[in-house]
Amino acid sequence: MEAAYSRANGRKEPPKAGVAIKVATKIKIDTPLYDRVKKVADIAGYASAEEFIIHMIEKELAKLESAGSDEEVTERLRGLGYLE
């Protein structure tokens, strides 16, 4: 566990309360889609395509999480075309 602390924040002790550790996960996006995202992100003034993608995912998750039940989430996903 000590190595994880060292890699995450450059220290050997665990972080103090209230200190965030940034953990990243990579996803694969087709090049044509990434190019579209980058273009829109640039036009919209985002610092990077990654920042834009994170913002869009957070917005969509907030919409889905505001649903009152699993059935509502399913209906919203169906309405967005993600489910048939």
C-alpha cells in the first residue's frame, strides 16, 4: 500500500483527510469520434478533449441519477436510444 501512496502523491504516508488523490482510468474511443470531440471541445473553450468528455459524462450521469427508480432510468436510457 505504501507504494500506491508514493505514486499517487509523491509521499510515503497516506494522504491527510480532505486531500484528494487523482486516479485515472483510460477508455478507448474511435479516432473519428475523438476528432469530433476535440473539435467541439476547442470551439467550446475547454482546455482539452478529456475535460470536455468528463464534463459531458458528469452531466449525463447527473440526469440519470436524478431518476427516482430503476424503471425511470431504463425509460430515460430508452428515450436516449441506448436501449431498445
